[in-house]
Amino acid sequence: MVMGEFKMEADVVVIGAGPGGYVAAIRAADLGKSVIIVEERQKLGGVCLIEGCIPSKTLIHAVELKDDIIHAEEIGLSFKEVGVDLDKLRKWTIKVVDGLTSGIDTLLTKRGVEIVHGHAHFNSNKLLAVEGVGEIEFKNAIIATGSSLNKLPEGYVDSVWSSSDALKLPFVPENLLVVGGGYIGLEMGLVYSGLGSKVTMVEFMPHLLMGADQDMVRVVVKHAKKKFENIMTDSKVTEVVEKKGGGYKVTIEHNNESKTLEFDQVLVAIGRRPNTFGIGLENTNIKVNDRGFIVVDEEGRTSEPNIFAIGDVTPGPMLAHKASREGKVAAEVIGGEKAAFDNRTIPAVVFTDPELAWTGLTEQEAEKEGIPYKLGKFPLTALGRAKSIGKTDGFVKILAEPDTNLVLGMGIVGPSASELIAEGTLAIEMGATLEDLIVSIHPHPTISESIMEAAEMAAGVPVHTLPPRKNK
């Protein structure tokens, strides 16, 4: 579109073209609304597509292929030495991202959604200014500005990598320090380990992946320890000094001791913060909580009735699939449909090796809140398909209501956990019981059978493991 100062009008203006914003724009357009979407970047798709989920999973897939080739000798297949061509890997990642961003552009354009590039901020609850472009008068707005990576405090060097820097594959450092043991740090640490770096991880909390049940995390950590040089929990980086000849001197507090180590590169992955500052919320009556998140109701509506907010700027897990669902809800409410974000659960996935996923009630949540539950846990060592592919580390566990057998939660650690967790999410959403999972025929031999087996164990009727002992 032609740049210049102008004024536009729209039924709906969406700020941000990430997985929440572009989905909201498409749904609103399909409901007959005139829609303008404002995106600061030149590419559409947001952080997830451009510098997050998609490129990271592309690299993770490459590393997993490399590992599979290396370990293929165990089952009788041999290959020559496996190499890594960073330039080709970069080009492949860019190709994947560009193809998807182009697809989004087409989907929006074909629906008549006007795309405006620039930084947007509210002048009022009816007027949006786009810097260097003009103003948009709107009936309804959807805020989908996403989140940004947290950085080390002021005083630390700026040349350390963020996860988005690392995904560009500038080079493969011989020694890499990853600060942060959440899902981003673990995934990126495993990528660079697979590419040849010696990786050390530092985490401030006592465990990695604090939001997940630790029995599942322990399986992931066991594998990570084989690939990392060191994992230091209950630890804190207190100083990062860039060396003149390259590399860094990093001071770490661990076990009440302070020591300085040297690394070729430092990657900081210490969480994200909502992008709610600098968008003119002070010119509206929109309420923001003490953590910077916009307060919304189940329709996604803010305290300004005609302005909605979705995705990372709202409370809850910062996940692309949550944002997409919220985007559909907000668009449907604006379009006069009966809709609400009344989902009972939001699945979470960590693309480590092995994969880890959970949905619904976790054991740590149940114990913290005093919620009674019965548990079934099926080990992959007893599953035919897991044995046939040589990936038996892990299990599936199901939490159910003791009296009704209603499925409350599911956790999976093992191959294809990212795909299988959808069955657990569906079970919780539809109010399924253990019996529903047990009598649903799961194809054999597959990893999905482990869900049925875990349900049988929770119900006390296991087939492929021994039943629990009965008290005499």
C-alpha cells in the first residue's frame, strides 16, 4: 500500500499479525466485517512463526534426524560420517518461514483484509494512530501485540544471544552457556548440542521446567545430561564480561560458591513479557494488572467494551494455540456470535528429546490445591511400538476423578508426545471418562495405545502390566 498520512475506517482493527491476530482478522472478515490488520514487521506471522516456534522446530527436526542417523547403527544400519552444512540449514529454515508468511498474506488479502505496516498506538478508544502512516477510526479493536523476550538486567553486555539471535545460526560456538532452564532454554540448548556445541545450562530455580510434573521432567533431564556438559540448578549468573579477543567471562553463584567460567557465547532464555507498553493504553480505560497483562473477560473484552485483547498480552500461558483460539472468540463476539473462551484446558508441549506434554490437571497442581485423584501410569518399556523404534524412555499418565472416573489431566513424556496430547485435551473438553478411553479402539502397534493402557491402569484393569496388589 502507498505510504503517507491518511485516515481509514474499519469495523475491526487488529493490532498484531501473529497467530492470534491474523486468525482473528480472518474470522472477522469471514463474518462480514471490514478489517484492517496493523503489523510492525514487514513479514506476517508474529514471533512464533518468524523467530520462535517454527524455526526452532525446524532446527530441532534437523538435529533429531542427525541423532537418528547416528544411532541407526544399533539396529543394523550404517552411514558415513554425518555432517552439518550451516548455510543449507539456514536457507531451509528461511524457506519454511517465508512459505508460511506468504501463505498468511494470501489468506488475508483474498478475504479483503487491509494490511498496514507500522507501529500502532491508541489515541482514544475509537482512534488508532499508525506512525508514519496515518489514523484508523474503528468500531472494534483487537489487541494482539504479543510478547518480547526478557533480557539480562542493565549493566550486562548486549552482545549475548537471545533465542531469536540463536535461531539465525550465526555460528556454532565450541562452548555455549544457556541461561534459563525453561522450555526455550532446553530446546535451544539441545539444538546447539546437536550441532556440536558443549552446552552448560544455568537455572535459578531448583528444577528445570518448573511448571511440569517433575517425574516427567526427570526423564528429559536424564537425556539432557548426556548431551550437555553441565546443568546447574539453584544457580544465578551475577556477571557477564565480554573478553577483548572474543568470548565471555561469566560469574555464577552455585551451592553458595561463586566461580567464573569462560564461554565462547552466552544465550539468555529467561522468559517473556507482554507487549502492553508503548501502545497508548493510557489513552483508554483499559485495565492492566501488576504484571503488565491486560485484564479481559471470557469473551476477550477489556474494560473498554469495544476493545478486545488476545494472546500473550492477556493472563495465562504464552502459547500460540491459546492466542489463535482467543482470536476466534473475540472475532465471533464482535460478529454477533455466541462465543466465549470457556476452554477447560490448554495443552503445553516441550520439544525436547524425548518430547514432553501435558494437559489439564497436573499432579503438582492437584497436591497444591488438595484435589483428590486416581492415577494410572503406563511405562513405554511395556509398549510394542516404543520397543520397535528403540524409544522406550518415558510414560503416559492419566489423572481421573476417584468416584466418577472423569479424566482430569494427562501427561506424556516420550516419542510423539506433542501429537498424542491432543487426545487428552479432547477427553477433558468432552468430559470423557477412563472407560471412554479404554473402549475406544486404538490402532496397533502405535504409541497412541499407551493412552489406552494408562487409562486401564488408572481404572485398575491393566492388561500389559501386572495389576496392583490387593490388600489381604
